[in-house]
Amino acid sequence: TWMFRENRMQNLERQERLELMTFTGRVQELLFEAHQNQHNIELALEMIAKMADAQYAFFKILGENGKEEIYQWMDDNPEHITVRVPEERVHFFMHYFYFKDGSGGLFMPNIEELKVVAPSSYELLSGEGIHSLMAVPVNDVSGKLVGALGVCNMGGRCRDTHILEAVKLSFSMLYHNIRSYNIIREMGTVDLLTGLLNRNSYQRNMKGYPMMNFQTLACVYCDVNGLHELNNSQGHEAGDEMLKTVAVTIRNYFGDEHSYRIGGDEFCVIMWKNLDKIKTLNCSFQETIENMNQNNIKLSGVSLGYAYYDEKKMNIKDVIAQADEMMYKNKCGKIPN
């Protein structure tokens, strides 16, 4: 009998190891190209949740410049209690890792233990239907904490965080791939000097603008005067500083969602909202342009042109052409009435 139990235990352990290896390989396979297919991230999280018999799984990335991303999977089986996922709950995991310097995992099969040590966290989690949770920190190749991988309301088969530990390297790889992919994508769509959208983005978006049902539309066209001469007389660094100054001014006035550097010394802004009240100055569109022309941006040597219409059909290319024409007349000293 003892031998039978021993053999049975060994067989179960081998089966569990094989199951874990298969699970780890499948998650790695899903995440290998998930930076281009985010649905695979959800599929991987679903596998993790089912492996842990959990209701909810998440992967949170601590992005640069304060930007954060969260990917999640939730069991929507109507027979189960739906777990709501407020952002504060994930912040709780991350704060825990900060206190642990990102070196340890969190395994809490029963959150009742929080009642004494962290009553506010207990109220937050229990109030949202959480009775158990576990999470592990995800680090980049240098060891820096870049995210957290976790599940909530897992089944009794979870005795520790080994399920998450087995796949956290794959999520570290995913983080690296997402970051690299975003950098490459931005290089193709964002002007590296000014941070505004580049000509590639402009040409692509120009195909989509006509499909949008505009009630109002405006274009601001900017040209940096004397950039070539400035580069020759004071060097390209001086010219770059002028371009960056212009870009900052454009961003401050109009935002950067539809602001483009379309040539060496040319900028274009497309807008269709709040033409009468630019958010930064709370004044009319025309007053804003005049204010720019008379103050900040003119000090940087920029000629401006603009065109807009309100509740009147006009081809967007005609609006841009009118703005370009006004800019050229302004540049040549022939400012239109």
C-alpha cells in the first residue's frame, strides 16, 4: 500500500510538471508575436486564469512618462460572481511590489489576513468580491520593475505563485517586444526632432479625413522663415531649436493629435472641434491665429495661413490649399484681408 501511494504521488508530480511545461510553452507561443496581435495577450491571460482556476487575470505595464497599460481577462460565466476590477486594486498590487523592491511575489489565499494589517485594502478588495489573490513582479532584462502579473479568486489547487513564476519571463519578453515595436512604429509616424506627427502620418490620415462627416473644419499652415539661412549662418543646431520652438507653440495651442511637420520647414494642423474657443486661450479661432502671428510664434520667424468653414461643404484639400495660399501671401508680405 505504501509503495502504491508513493508511485501514485510520483505520477501525479510528473503529470503536474508535464502540465506546467505544456502550459508555459503555450503561453510563450501566444506572447511571442502578441505585440502585433493584442488578442493573444487576452488568450494567454485566460490560460493563466484557468490554470489557477481564477476568475480574473491581469498584466499591468508601468509605462514611461507615467503612462500605464493594463491587459486583462475576466470570467464572464453568468453562473460565477462577476469580479469588478477598479484601477485602485491593481495599484494595491503595484504598491506592494514597490515596498518589496520588486523582488518578491504576493500570495494571499485568503484576504481576511488584511483585516488587521491593511484594513482599507481589505475593504476595497472584499467590497469588489475578491476573496483571494496572487501576483508576481515582472522585470526587464536589467532587473528593473516594469509590471505585474496576477490573478484574483483562484481555486484551491494554487499553493503558491509557481504558475505565475513559470510564465513571467514570457511577459518580460512581451514588455520588451511592445516597447521595441512602439519605438519602431513611432519612428515611422512621429517626427523625431519635434515630436509632432510626420509626413507619413499626414499622408495616411489625409485618406481618412474625407470619410469623416465634418460640420466644421480648419487648417493652419506654418512655414519657418529663413531656416536655410539660419542653418548656414548659425549651424543646424540653431535651426533645430527654432523648429522645436515652433512645434512646442503649435502643441500648446492646438495639441498634437492632428499636428504635423510635413516638410523641413512646414507644419500643418487639421482641426474640427472648438474652432471658436481654443482651449489654451479661450478666445475665437481667428483671434488665436492673430495672437500667434503677433506674439509668440512670430518671434520664431514663422509665416501663418489658415482657412476654415462652418456648416458648409468643402473639400479638405481646398481648405488646406487656401491655408497654404494665405501662408504664402503672408510670407511674401501680401497679407490678405
